Amino acid sequence: MSDTLVKLNDIRRTFRVGEISVHVLRGITLEIERGAYVALTGSSGSGKTTLMNLLGCLDRPTSGEFWLDGVEVSRMSSDARAMIRNKKIGFVFQNFNLLPRTTALEQVMMPLAYTNSGLSERDAKKRATDLLKMVGLGERMDHRPSQLSGGQQQRVAIARALINQPPVLFADEPTGNLDSRTTAEILEMFDRLNRTEGITIILVTHDPTVAGHARRNIRLRDGMIESDTIREGPPPTLPSHGDATHPSGTERQVA
Amino acid sequence: MTIKKTLGTAIRALRRNITRSALTVLGIVIGIAAVIAMMEIGKGSSGSISKTIASMGANNLLIFPGTASTGGVSFGGGSSLTLTAEDCDAIIRECSAIAAAAPLVRARPQLVYQDKNWVPTFVYGSTPAYLTVRDWSQMADGDIFTDADVRNASRVCVVGQTLVRELFGGVNPVGKEIRVKNVAFTVVGVLTAKGANAFGMDQDDILLAPWTTIKYRVSGSSTASSTTASTSTTSSANSADSTYPGATAIFPAQSSTQAADAPMPVRFANVDQVIMSATSGEQIKPAIREVTSLLRERHRLQTGEPDDFSIRDMTESANALASTTNMMTNLLLAVALISLVVGGVGIMNIMLVSVTERTREIGLRMAVGARSRDILRQFLTEATLLCLIGGLLGLALGRGAALMVQKFLRWPVESSVEAIIASIVVSAVVGIVFGFYPAWKASRLDPIEALRYE
């Protein structure tokens, strides 16, 4: 479980706004091993969303190297990156991004349309059904987003992210639109996925409760890594409303 | 992404906003329906217009015998005696571009009925096919004489409306007996009114009889031979053919050896002209070619020898026919194009709205692994599908409208397979052409921007 899944080497990202160049990421070097549970934190404007987009292969760095699962992806064509996103990455968004007027089952099966797996319609349906059961929505497979609560919508999104069995799940403020009770539910689900399925989870958040669930906390500031702390010891017990704000366990400064 | 998956995705996307899809389709439905209805009605009208023009003789062809000359004196067109009724039979038998053909013998005798007399403009000897050629088959009364009458040289005739008025004083002449140059004819039928021809000649001032009767009983010889001293063939000298009377074989029949040893052109009973109709306006040129080669063969003309006959067509009226049909077709095409472009712009409009509205969806699809060409294909498929559905509905609506017009307005309507195929193809093309820009726009979206779009 200690092999490297994500390796960044001096990643820089510069945006051009007219004549001005904005250096959003200014040399990020980072390694994340398989099975990790990482929280990216930082104040707004620190570059965490940009880093997330790069890690999610939605964007390309201006310079630097990026290995994902042993493959250098920073110089790949957009089509090749689309394939990587399809096969190796699952996305969970703050605003769920579900298709309107589409049943939960269809939502979950949607990414398979872009997969050349030769998976039969029946197998695909079975896999999607299993995933929906796993996230606790076995009874609501025919429901549309308008008939689901926020937490249920996010669980559909998680099932959708997992349909292609990706090694890594990226979550961008996954609980930003949820109340504290559903936040706890979703975080519990992440914990379980990480612990029992061995899925690497990388989430962007500025909520310390959420960040506290991660075993590693990378804090960005002005496009650089300000701190990178790994929490040793057992994963925190499931928080009962906000008491996870101060996670237990010893913290060790790395890099 | 397989075609099946693309189609499934497109159908699901269209179903998700069924009202908008239906409204979008409406533009194409109306466009295609207009095209189909216009095509069917237009084709029907242009068909009936060409039929009207054709009945004026636009499809007709005339064969005249060539020019005879003796000692440097030419006797003018139609003076040689090379054209026979057998030529006419052969043309009917062998030329596929000819719908009907009839030999024609002219005369200008005086007619007497009781105390009245009259010299008609046209006294024609022909076969019943003449009326088919002239598109004149409808009889006002009685019937046309038969082919048997032609073979027997029966003294029967049909008369035109002017004759009925001038000679019979408006009384129905069927069954009456008139004298044509002292030969008694029985009137068996009355022609419908046809009016003046293009040159102002009264076409109803006509007496039509079997050509054999006119030739052998009325003129005694053809008008041509009466002016041509040099040609020795008269009806009595004709040989070897028993189809028509007056052709008594006066020489013993040749054996086949003799015939092969001494090939000798045999002259048959000649006719003054042959009138034919081509199967359609476009078939006039091929018909002339076919008839020319057939007659050259029958008249045993060597290569290089000039034709001993001439064929004339009604170029002027034929051109009028062609330009009318062309104009009609072009007019319809213009209407069709405009309505389709309007429909296409509608599709583009809605697809653009749809792309904007679904920016987040596009971003999401890209994030979960859609390549830009998948997005392009999805939106193109949606547009094309909309257009095809619209095309099919429009087809049904258009045919329905055309049938209604036929039923209630009694306009001639002609269904056209080409129009149906064309409208389906065109609606697909419209979908692709007008769907391309929105689809291309969608495929160019940046997934990060698209995901953040509000």
C-alpha cells in the first residue's frame, strides 16, 4: 500500500489575463501514496482548486511533471486525459452536478457511455445498482434529482464517481452545500471507501471538520505548500456533530 | 463511444426536455411538410400543364417524304413517294420512344349532304391511331372507324364540329350518308371540338376517314403523285402486299433466290405523311433518332446517301413545354429551400440555447471522460435526430395536406418518390449542417469553466 499514486514535481500553473501573468501555482512538489486520505486546505486564492483541477487531469500545468498511477499525464492530449479521467478518476463536486430529469440509475451509468469496456448493458446496470445499494440508495434508483435530498444527491454523485472503479476519488468541497448531519453521513462514506475499498481520497475543503477526517493535510498558501502534516494513529472515530474539529492523534510535520 | 450509446444518450437528452424538442421539431415539420405538399401539388399541376401543352401537339413528330426531282426540276418537299403505311407499322412496332403513329393521306374534295355542300380545310385519310396521336380520342358522338375499316377501305368517316354545323345544320350526323367527291360515306362518329391550332386554322373543319378509302376511292392517287409525273408507281402497280386493297399482285412472286440475286426496291402504297407522338417531351430527340435509322434501313439507304424523308418536330411548343416545367420545378425548389433554411436556423437556435443551458452537463460529461469529439457527436446526433423526426412527421403531414387538397379542392396531385427521399436526406443534412456549429461550440468548452458555469 505504499506505492506512489500521484507524484508532482515542481508543478507551476500560470494564467494569462490580458497582459498580466498570474502565477497561481508556484512550484508544487508532492507525492501521494495509494490508499491515502488527503485534504487540501488553504484560504481562497491559495490555488487549491487549480491544483485540484490539475490533479483531476482537467487542466494541464504550465510546467512541471505529473505522474498519475505511473503515467506522466501533464503532456497528454486532451483526448488521452479524457480517457484517464474516465478510467482512473472519480469526481465529486460541491454542487453535485447531476443531470436534471434523469433517474439515479441513469446518472450512475452515464460515465460508462464513454468507456470502451465492452461491458454489457446488463452488467452495467448490475454494477450501478450495486453501487447505489452501497451508498444506501437501493430504494431510490428511479428517483430524479428533484426528488432527492442534498445528501442523497451527493451519494448518487459518489456512486457515479465510482462506476469505473477508479483508484482515486477527487472531491471538491463535497460537503459545502450540505448541512452538518448530512455532512457527517457523506464523510462517513468517504472514510468507509478509503478504509474498506482502499480508494485514495483527495478532497479540497476549508472546513476543518472535513479536513480532520483525512490522515494527511496539505495546506496551500499563495501557490505553494505551506504545510504537509500526516496524522499518525488510528483514524478518528466517527464524529458526532462537530467534535471532530480537533482530531486526536499526534501530528508530524513533513516537508 | 458506440453509435448505440450515442443514440441512447441523444434520445435521453431529447426526452429530458420534451416540450423544447417538440417545438424545435415543429420548424422542420412545417418545412418538410411544405416541401412535400408543394412538390406533390406542383408536380400534379405541372403534369396537367404539360398534358395540356402536349395535347396541342408538342410531342408530335411529322415525317414527310423527300423531294423528287426530274431533269433538275425539283418538285418540292413531300413530292417523292417513298413513305408507306408499312413504314408507319414498322415504326409502331420497333421504336420504343414512339407512343403512337398514324399514316396520313390528304385530299381536298367537296362534300355534299342533301342540299348543302362544303369543302373542309382538312380531309384526312388515316387510321384510328390518328386521334391517339392528336390526343383527341374523346368522341362527341358515335365512334371512330376501326382498323378493319382501314383494311377494307370502308366508306365510313368521322366529322368535326364545324362540319356538323355547316353541313348538317347542327343535326346529329351519326348514321347519315354524305357524298365525298361522289363517293357515299356513312358518318360513324363526331369529334369533340378542338378549336383553332397555333396558326389560326380551324381544326374542327375536318373529315377523317380510313386512309385506304381516301387514297383509293376519293383521290384515286395521292396528292403527291398527281403532281409528280416522273414517278411511275401508282396504286395499281403496287405489289407483294395484301394488307391493303388496290395492291393487286401483277407480277409473279419472287423466290427468295431471285430476291437475293436481284434486290429491287419494291414500292408500296405511299402515304403523304406519317404523324407520330413521342412518349414524352424528353423522348422527342431519341424518337427522331430511332425513326431515322429505322426508315433508312427500310428504304435501303446506303451510308452517305441523304435521307429520302424528313422528320419535323414542334420545337417551339416543345420548348414552351420544357420551360414551363422547368420554371415550375425551380419555383418549387426555391420555396422548398427557403422553408428548409428557416427550419434549419430554428434548429441551430434551439441547439445553441440548449448548449448554453447544458453547459454544466457538458462540463460534467467531460470530467467523467467524454472527449470533445464525444460531445460533438452527441449534439450532432441530437440535432440530426430532431431533424429526422421532423422530416418524417413533415412527410406524413405534407402527404396528408396534398391528399386533402386533392380531395377537397380537386387539384391534380402526384406523389413523388424522389421528393420523399430528398426530404429525408435534406432534413438529415439540415440537422448536420445547422447542428454543427452549436455542437462544435459545445465540444470546445473548457471543462473547468463549464463545471463552474452558473
